Amino acid sequence: MSAATRTAPAPAAAGEGTPGPVPRRVRAPRWLDLRLVLGVLLVLGSVLLGARVVTAADATVPVWSVAGDLAAGTVLGPEDLVAVDVRLGDAAGAYLSTGTDPAGRTLARAVRAGELLPRTALEEPRELVQVALPVQAGYVPPGLARGQVVDVYGVTDPAGTTTGEGVVLVVRAAPVQAVSGRTDGVLSTATTTVQVVVSVPAAQAPGVLGSIGGRPLVVVAHS
């Protein structure tokens, strides 16, 4: 064999193929991946925030409401107050909650039936006294009730009432605290004595009692 003769590569053995790519091992997912954790936290935060908003929208607070129309100067009693649950949000602090009992406090301004009782409507107790005035039923306005404001006049001379000369002012703009002794049945008469209790400053009480002097009284209710 000459030197120029080459040796051909030996053929591949039967069953042997060309080597393929080596397979890579698949890694298990990393559940603590930072992006995944941040995504879960954002979803949870959104859910909690939404639940808080819904809860706040449905939250109610118990506060006092007024049972009827009451004039300024009325001393509140349990019968004047009704507990109600309302949604007030940030304004809740402006109204009196049922955790505070306002009975015995004096109204600084008039309030209407169904109105929520604001803190500003209450004033510190003044030196007031309650005076019971005996009035004939015929001289008391029909339907006169607690919480109204009245003027009370004493009749000094029935003959002069048409000109106003026979009338003297006993009480001006006094809140009615109670009305008793009035009957609405067939037995009631114009001469039945009705007791009208009004509040007046303590310093004015002697003058009020002196103005009565046994005179017939007439009650005039403010609208």
C-alpha cells in the first residue's frame, strides 16, 4: 500500500446513532418567588380594604332623637328621648350618644320631633324653678302640651279686657313643663282648674307669684 493511501473511518456500529442534546433537569417552582409574594399581598390588601369600606358604610351608632316638639328652656325628661341607630360617619361626635343620659338638662334652643339631639342644643343647668299656675280650663288653649312656649296673663278687671287695661303680664315666653288636671270627657267644664307648670328663672319667681294675686289667669300659646 502506498504512502498516499488514506485509511477510511470505520463505519459506526449497528445500533449506534448520533449523540443528541443532553436533557436539562426541570427545577421545581419556587413558591417564595418575590413577585409572587408581592402579588398575593396586593390581592389580600385590596380585599381587606374593600371589606373595611363596606363595613364602615354599614356602621351605625346609637344616638338620642327627640320624641316631640320642645321649646328652648324645656328640661328634658326620659319621655322626651328616643334611641335610634343612624349612620353619621364623621359627624357622629356632634350628636348625643345613648351612652350619655341628658335627662334633667335644659334645652338651649327649640328642637323638632324626630330631630337628632345635637350637643349644642344642651346648655348647663340654669337656676330655674318650676311654678304651677292654676288656670281655668276655658282659658287654656286646646291641646296645650309639654314643650310649648306660653305667655300667661292675669285678669285684673274683666270689664277692661277689651281695651287691655284690665290685663297684666304674669309670665313671658315660658316653656311648659307639664299640664295636668284637664279632662276631655263629658264631665269636663270651663271652670275645671288646670295646672300649668312653667319654668322661670329663680330670681323672677317671687314677682310671678306676686303678679297672680288670686287673679284669673289666661294662657296664650306661641305658635
